[in-house]
Amino acid sequence: MLRLWPLAVALGVGALVLVLTKNAPKETLSPLAALGRDIFNDTTLSASGQQSCATCHQSAYGHASAHGIEAGGPDMQAMGQRNVPSIRYVSTRSALSFDADGKASGGFFWDGRAASLQAQAMQPFLNPLEMANPDAASVVQKLSRSSYAARFSELNGASIWQQPARAFAAMADALAAYEKEDPDFHRFDSWFDLVMQGRARFSAAEERGWALFKDEEKGNCAACHTAEPGVDGTPPLFTDNSYDNLGVPRHPALRRPQQALDHDLGLCKNTSLPTDVPIATLCGAFKVPSLRNVAVRKFFFHNAAITDLREAISFYATRDTDPKRWYSKGPVFNDLPLKYHSNVNRSEVPYGQKPGEQPRLNEQEIDDLLAFLRTLTDADLAGSVAKRRSATAAPAVAARAGQPVANPKAANSL
């Protein structure tokens, strides 16, 4: 966050993180979660011997990817097909379901195909574009040769190695426990959280952005990126876990020329969908991600087609008013077959306007929304966001500093 960068210059980013987290509770992982941490970081469990869960879900990027679309496969030459999603703040997510109106929510991955953290954890190990193991037994064989194999046996019994299916499921249980227990996966210590706790105040730009975020006639972001606390008092996750079809422009690097008509249809290709839902209406819909730590991301939307957060906000604001900006080489919604164009969200603000009309957000308002989104960055990542921002900001703009303090007035005066 912008206000933190001068402090980072003075203290060093590492010291700044200590300032921000020195009062964080020290949590001890259970033996199962500690085992999951080792599995999460183990590259030997992949066919290539070069890829672990942590390779694609890097803590420095909010447990998302530094590259957006990752390479994998047995020789690390296969390209993935989707932007790697963040796995922070997903431990409370439930399985995919549909309400009485047919609206989908829940599930893991961009298309909701996994029903639990455990199910999500299993799939990359067997995906030919990722860790590329041929079957569960081959993963378990690698586990049996790992440095933590004895601890795995202690927790699951000595006979576990003769039961590959059970051992594979136990591995997923350990990974799920790690994601649930390690506080880095659900920190809730961003500047936004401090403001909500009365320990800090937004800057003027952040305050305006926060208002725009909620304004149903302007940004209307909160319609899908829910900004209300959970029923149990959990701070907002900035997603309602629903699905939306945004008509995101095609990412040309994801398809070879001979695959020009190959489209990623998202939710409607989920093979676990109930038979009573109108499947065709779901084509082109993808999971609404949490906006927490969105400012540390370098790639946006399911296909990583946009590589700048401000541009991503601009896409929402000008997709319909200036379509040539986004679809310059062909028709609108060029990553979706024509027969599914009616599925694209055109009714909710900020959409629904005609080409040439004024967008609902002007350039200053886009800047204000960007300022607000930076406040959703976890404390351990705040220095990287401030550094990236300061590289392009005018020195006078970058001069404002601040840190979590008990006195909101003091914070606001920095």
C-alpha cells in the first residue's frame, strides 16, 4: 500500500513486515498441518521433479502465481489453460450449489469442479498440464520415499503404503489442514481490516474508492465482491462465491492458430453439474474471485488476458462504451462462441451502456477504486504493493506514509 513505502525505505521491507505483524498471534500447526506444509513445498511429488503446490501458489503473490498461466507437465513444457487462482481465504468455501433461481455458488477452481479443499488438492497432482503424475499410486510411491514419510506413517498407520487410494486421500487431508491452520492463508490484517477495526483511517482517495465500490450506480463492485462480514462475524471475503460471464477478451497466447475456435466455456463444462440446471446458460461463466490481495496480482480474470489492475478496472467501466479498446481485432466477446453471447452480463452496473456513451466511472474514479483495492492487501505483502506503486508514482504522491497504530487520527495525519 502506498502509505507504507516510505516506511519500508527507512526500515527495509523485511523490517516493515515485522512492524506490521509483531503483534500477530503465534499459532502452532498440528502434526497433520505441518505434514501438509511439507507436502505443499515438495517438488519431488511431480513427474518433472520441479513443481510443487508452492511453485504455482507463491506466498509472495497471495498464494497465487507470479506468471498467471503456469508451465507444467512431465518435462515442464506444457502450458496451463487458466490463470492460477489464489488459495488464500478459500478454506471456508463449500461445494458448488444452485439456489432456487438457478444461481450457482461455491466450489473450487474457476469452474467449481472440486467440492472441497481435499478434492481441490488432489487434482493438480494428476493433471497432465501440471504435476502430471499418471495416477494416485505413483504419487504415493513418491511420498513413501520423502523425507517426511515416517511422519506420514505415524499419522496414518504403517499399512498406509499398501493402500494407495487411502494414502492419496490422506495426503489431501494434510494439505487441507495446512490451508486451514496456517494463518498466512487467512490473515485478515490488511489496511482495510485495520480501518474497519477503528485502528486506522482511509486516505481521501481510498475513502472515495470505498464509496464507489459500494455505489450501485457507479462501481457496483460489492454486488459480486461482497463487502459485508459473514454471518459468523468473519471479515468480508470480497466475493459472494458466485459465477459471472464477463465477456473477457481472448488471450491469444493461450491458443495456437489451429485452435482458433477452441473456447474455454468454464462452468458449463463442469461434469458434476446437476441435470436439472440449464447448462447452456452457464457457458462462459467463471468463479468470482476474492479481491483480497488483488493488488499483488500481475494477471487478471480466468484467462490472464489483462496484466494490470487499473486496466482490469477500466475493462469493467468501458467494455460496453468503448468495445474497440478491448476487442480491436474482431467482434466483441471474442473468447466466447456467438451462440453464448447472450450469457454475457450486460444488465448489471457498470455494464449495459452503448458504444460512445460516457462510462459510469471516469479516470479519477478508476484511480480512486484502485487506491481502495490496494487497501485489501495483507500486511505481509504490503511492502511489495507499495514498491510497485512507488516505481510509477510521482515523488510527491509517494511521500505519504503510515502504519497500523492505535490512534486513527495519528494514522490519518501521516
